[in-house]
Amino acid sequence: MGIEIVVEGEDGTKIASAEDPRNILHRVLPRHDDPTYQCLNRIDWYGDTTFNRYQIPVVKQELQRLSQNVRELDALTLIKRIRTLAEQSEAEPHLYLKFYGD
């Protein structure tokens, strides 16, 4: 089972989501010790990671950088879907982008 990416309200209500059952993100996201990233390198593969709307602009920039270095169609599609979820979570207060690990 891979990571699930969710847009949630502050009460935990799921608004939209995407799944990564093939663990594509394990191959494309930066390592936790990569100092050139501020957010995507903090995703906890086995726990949960939450980004608020003030962190989302950085997440979107990092997703854009990531997509420039990825050639796999499946990976690009997933990154694009995560970017859409990030934009959705940024649109209103009290929405969060969450990554649920294994």
C-alpha cells in the first residue's frame, strides 16, 4: 500500500484524494536529507504529513521542479494530480493537504 494524498477540512472531512498504490512517490520524491527542498522532503512514508495553505505555494513550486526531472508518464500524472489537490487545499481557509503513509 502506498501513500494516500487527501484534501481535508479541519474536522477531518475528506474533500478529494489521490492514491499511490504502486509507490511511485518513493521513486520520485526527494530524500529527507535533500536541503534543496523545504516541504516534499519532509513527507513521512510511514506516518502522516500535513501541509497548511501557507505551505502550499512551496509545495506547488517543489512539485513543479520535480515534474521537470521525471520522465515516467504515471509519475507525471500523479504529480499533476497532487498539484491539483494542493491548489484545491489552498483555495479556502481551514483546508489541508495531507499525505497518509503506510
